[in-house]
Amino acid sequence: MKPVSKYIQQFLRERTINGQGAHKSYELAVKEIKANPEIQKFVRENKNKLADDAVTRSIAKLREYLFIQKSRKQGQATFAQGYEPKLIVNDRLIDISYEPGEETLAKRKAEMLAKRVTTVAMPADIRHASLEHFDQHDNRRYKAFAQAVHFTKDYTKSKHFVPGFYFYGPFGVGKTYLLGALANDLADSGVLTTLVHFPSFESEMKASIGDRSYLRKIDSVKKSPILMLDDMGAGTLSSWVRDEVLGVILEYRMQQRLPMFFSSNFSMDDLEENWLTYDRKGDGEPLKAQRLMQRIRFLSREVEMIGRDRRLE
């Protein structure tokens, strides 16, 4: 971006303010103003608000407006980069207001939405996932897509508890992408969401046992308005993570009526039998698994996703 001092120097050179050049420059400015459709339209639309000699008395501002417009069309940097000049009425004269352009507004929106979605060990491109770009033509995935679309509407309008969804199916059908797309859609409605890759989170919790920082991390995750746990059932679950991490999160969210979303290659029944029941030593604790599964069923509704493996494309 060009420094303001250099911009002013260039602007003054354009005005040619010395001697006879100033008169010619003034005449040229008047000619350009009369030929500019945007300025003439503004004057016509605000005729009753402007003084009779408003154009003459606002020559400096109008020249600034023309100069900025010319610079932008030529792709040159201006002192108000990312902002667009807009003519306004100020004390019956013509003035300029600099307002953020489309790119600036889009950037601000993206930054705002990013602050509403917290990710833990998720793919970077998940922040760009959108329901709009989700492939809706595969009928085998459409039910999951439709449920996701309706959730945002139901959640933002209902005063009662609205459960999330447990998306399950084979690798590569788009479960993680759908979670990310839904998180971004919720962010657009002002809803805060936390997206967690559970196997990575499990490793992080174990590494935090020594300094007990895992307690703070669990507390932050469990209190998120919307919590999404991705890739449930991957690897072998330790009894400590099952009881002291997952169990604590599920219990809190059930008590507080906070929706949860899950993605897994296992159905709910298979998750209970093959992942929650047995620890790494092979010891089975079916009652604990059943209790956890009751909470998962309360917090979410099971939806199957099938289709081709899009990772191979």
C-alpha cells in the first residue's frame, strides 16, 4: 500500500495547482465531473439535499473521488486499500465516505466465522467445507446432508434440546467433510462449534497427565455449545480415556442438554461392542460401555452414510 504522504504528492501533481495550469486543471476537472455518470447520478438523486453551488464548492472532493476511481480501475494501490469511495451529502455539500469493498467484507466475514469454529487436530481444509459444495446427487448420502441442513434451522429456532447426529459409514464417504460444512454453517448463524479429531485428542490427553493440564482441555471442549467428535472408533481406546475423558464429556453434555455430533466407521451397536467395551488389555467392561452408549444415543441420532470412497478420486 502506498504511504499517505506519497499518495498526497501524486494527487497534488494530478491537480496541477500552480499558475495557468491551475485554471486549465480546474476546467478539466469540471469537464470530467460533468462526464462522470456516477457523479451526475448522485447529484440528480440528491438535488434537494445539496446547495445550488454544491458541485463548484465540492470540486476538491470530487477530484479526489475521480482520482481514486481512476487508480482503482488501473489496478494501482490507494491509501485506502480495500475500501471504496462513496459520495455522500455533508452539510449540503458533496463529501466522500470510504467503505469496505467486497473483498474486505469477505475477508472480515471469513475471519469472524473462523473465530466461531475451534478445531483440534482437524485437516486445515475443513475450514473451507460448505453445505453448498457437498455432493447432494448421491442419494446414499442425501439423508445425512438433509439432516445437517435442518439441524441449523431447528437448533437456532428451538428453545428445547435438539440432538445432533452420529454419522457412520465406510472410509471416504464425506463424514468429516459434512461435520466441517455443518460447523461452518452454524458459525454463519452465530453458533460456536468445536471440532475434535478424537484419536489425536486422546493422545493429547495422555500427554497432559503429568501436569494435569488435561483437566483444563476437557473443560474447554465439554462446554462448547456444539461439540463434534470425528473418527470415533479408530484405534484402541484406553480405559482411562474412556472413563476420565470421554465419559466426563458425555456426562456433562447430557446433563446440560448440549448437542453432540460424531463420525465413525462403526454403527452405534458396533461402537459399543467393539470399541467401548474392551480396553487395550482386552478386558471387557460391558456395563460401562452400555452407560456411555446411552449418553451418545441421547445426545445424537444415528444416520448412515454410504457411497464411493472419494479419497481415491
